[in-house]
Amino acid sequence: MQFLSNPHGCEGWAGEMAQRIRAFDWSGTDLGPIDRWSTSLACTVQMMLASPVPMVMLWGRLGHMIYNDSYSAFAGGRHPYLLGTPVELGWPEVADFNRHVMDTCLAGGTLSFNNKDLVLLRNGQPETVWLDLYYSPVAGDDQQPAGVLAIVVETTELVKSEQVRRELTHNLEQRVAAEVQARSAAEDQLRQSQKLEAIGGLTGGVAHDFNNLLQVIAGNLHLLARQEPDNAQVQRRVTAAIAAVERGAKLSSQLLAFARRQPLSPAVYNPQRIYAGLGELLQRALGETIHIDVQMPQDAWFINVDRNQLENALLNLAINARDAMKGEGVIRISGENIILNPADCAGKSIKPGEYVRLEVADTGVGMSESTLKRAFEPFFTTKREGHGTGLGLSMVFGFVRQSGGHVEMWSEEGKGSVVQMYFPHSLEPESLDVHMDQVQHSGGQETILVVEDNEGVRLTVVELLEQSGYTVLTAEDGDQAMSKLQAGSPPDLIFTDVVMPGRVKSTDLADWARQQTPAVPVLFTSGHTRDILSSNHLLSPDIHLLSKPYSPEALTQRVRSVLTARQGCP
């Protein structure tokens, strides 16, 4: 029976390659005519054709190729040209590799490769493919190796998929690591913020009570000075004591700034204009050996801030920078319009949006990591005793946060420090500077209702006002004040502490005063406002506030200016 003439139910023996093998003229090859094939060759070809795995047999020293239907799919455009062709001619781009295979297996050896990468020509273009390859010798009738049987399984898609998976896994691991790092940093920032919040609450309360004590001391000192105008010894001691009170008042003000309880009077400004008015003062304060390099954008966005407090913050940062550089070097003050996205705001006290970033940088000694973590804490300083209170950065921190912004600091030992203040972009038109004429006279004959629960403060205020010619009524709290207001004719001015015991609050007195015809002006006073008068201590223009402690001149001049404004006089 002719070879492969009867498939006997085997699909491979009836397939395309079985028909091509039977029809091919093998007489010109080492195999000879098909009807003279050796039993071992015929059996191996039948086994190969029946296999669903891509297989090819390389017969003889030249490796004439005989393959099955599955291999024909792998061969692509080279099929059916490969049939009967020596392997080095059929796959010339990998001739050296196949020569090694033939030499090894015809010598009785075997070869196997897992995910072997070879560059093959496909559609005329070189392409890297990956293959699982298994080579075994095939014996002739004389039991000597006469050919090579190869199993060829392409794994290119699997290898590429694994590469993509590894890349995705690597990227995922990087993203997870970055997320963990970012979350850890945010948690650190949150813990530091909570720590500063707790300290701020304590210092704010202390500063409020401290201001009341200072007001009593200052008021009585001024009264004593007025009673003994010709006593030089008394005047000298009073002057020294008042100077100490003023230093205490400055300390208290810095504490309130850190605690974000200082009353602010914000307005819309261009950062360039703020620096223009501060430049000369900075240069005088820093000295001739310090050069100030200012870089502000020409189209800087407007910000809504208390100009005085921003100038104080910039001055504090510049002085710190000068000290860090031992009084010599360049301080860079720069501004930039930036947009913060949600990732930028992680762990911070601000929301995504448009901000103006003001930066003060120096090339000084820098800070260690442990020092940097405590830099904003009140009373923490690395300066020697007597050369710093440790409240400069604390004041900056509180002011920026109270203004709806955020402050960050970078520092490294030997490389200097950078402080960045972020302020929200204001879309309101820029405010115009209004210069109020100084009130020339500070006395008067009007009637003033003084509402103050601290007896020491109340007594000194009453005496100071009476010495200026005013008629003074008093009340210990809001309840008593409201009773007097409803019982008699209204006073010309209500001078009231902000925080008092009782059911009637200072704001209730102000509401009553506004409802009168004509309205009765109200002048508030407080160690700090505690958000009673304002939102986040941002005062509206129609609220008059005299912060404690104040001097007799400040009291009488402010009283006079409020009364004069009510009367509509210049």
C-alpha cells in the first residue's frame, strides 16, 4: 500500500501536509523516493503528522524539512516553500543556530530551550520571537542518528504578557511606595499641625489674660506719671516700667499671632506694592552687608491680607535669614503665581486652587532635621540667650494660617533655608491706601459708657477718660450695661470689652446701638477677639477695635476719632 494513502481515521494523516508530502518529489533529496523510505523514517513522519504540536523533522546532514500542519502555521509565508528544503536555506537568518542543532543531534545529543529569543524575518521585517524548542535525534534503520525531530512552540505572546505584567507590578509597587510615603508625610504634617494647634490654644488663652494684667499695670503707671509730673525719680521709674510693659505687649502680640487670635484688617493688595513700601525698611534693618534680591512676577495675582502683618512676617523672615548668614550674603525674596492640585495639598491646611507663593531664601548655616521639626514652635530658638525670643517663625505661621494660607519650610545644614508662604488668589479689585489724618485733639465733653468686667482695667479707663473731660458711666458686664442703656438716654459712645460674663454679650450691645436714632458708635477692646467680632478674626471695616494693652494717648485718640466720625466732622 502506498505511504499515507489510507488515513485510518487519523486527521493528521489526511491533512494538508500529508497530501503535500505524498505529492512532493523526494527523489532529488537525501530522503530518496517516498516509496523507498526506511521504516524508521516513515514511522517518524506518521507520528509527527498525527501530533497537534508544531513539529518538524530535519533529515540527513543538510536537514531537509518535513513538518506537520501545526508547524505550517508557524512557518507563515515560508510555507509550503520550506517542505523538502535544507533548514539553513529555509531559515537563513538563524543558520548558525540550526547548524549547531544539526551537529549536536546527529552526534546523538539532545537540546532544549525555554523562551529562546530569536530574530526571524516575518513579512520582510526582522522580529524578535520567543520559542520553546526541543530537539532529539531520529534513528535510521541502521540505528544510527539519521535526522532531528524538533518540537517548536512559540511563546512570544506569553513572554510579552509577562513583561507587561512585571512592568505593571513594578509600577504598582512604585505607586504604592509613593502613596505610603506621601501618606506618612501627610500624617507627620497632621501630627505637627495638631501639636501646634494645641500649643496655640494654650498660648492664646495665656496672652488674653496677660493683656488684661498689662492693661492694669500700664494704666496705673500712666496715672502715676500724671500725678507726679515734677518728680524726676518717679518719672524715670515709670518710664522704665512702661518700657517693660511695651515689651510684654509685643510678646503677647506675637503669641496671639501664633495662636491665630490677633485681629486682622485685611485688604486686597498686589504683592509688588507691598514690597515696594517695605524695601527701604528691610535694607535699614538688615544692614549694608546684606544684599536683597527681589524677584516678583510682573503679573502677580492679588492677595487679601493684613498689610502690616505681612510686612512684619517678611521682616521677621529676613532678620532670621541675616542671622543665619552671620550678617553677610544674599537674601532672595521672590513671588510666584501657582496652582495647587489635590496631591499638592495632601496633609496641608489648604484646598486646591490658585495661590500666590512668597518665598524668603538664604544661604546660611541651615538646620538639622530635628531642629526643622520644631522651628514653628513658640519660644523655640537656636540663638543664644538674649538674641531671640523664638516667636518670629511662630508669628509667621499663625498669621499665614489665619489669612487662609499655608507656610512651609525647607532647610539643610550647610545649605541654607527656604520659607514659603502661600496666600489664596483674590479676585477682588485692589484696595487703595487711605491715610487717615491724625486727630489733633483727644479730649471732649461727651458721655461714654465703659463696660468692663475687670475692675482694675475699668477703674484706670474711667480715670483716664475723666481726665480728658468726658463724662463716664460704668457697667461691670453686658447685663448691667443693657439695663442702664434701656433705663436712660443713650450715651455718645459705648466702650466695651469683647469677652464678658453674663447673658448679654458685647455684640448684643452693638446691635442695640445700631438700632438707635442716631446710631450710637461702639468701640470694642480686648486681649483677643475669640471670633466673637469676626470670622477667623478678620475684622470688617465698620468694627472699631482697640487692642489691649493700650496707652492713654491711644485710648483718647481712638475714642475721639470714633466720636468725630459719628459727627461727620473732619
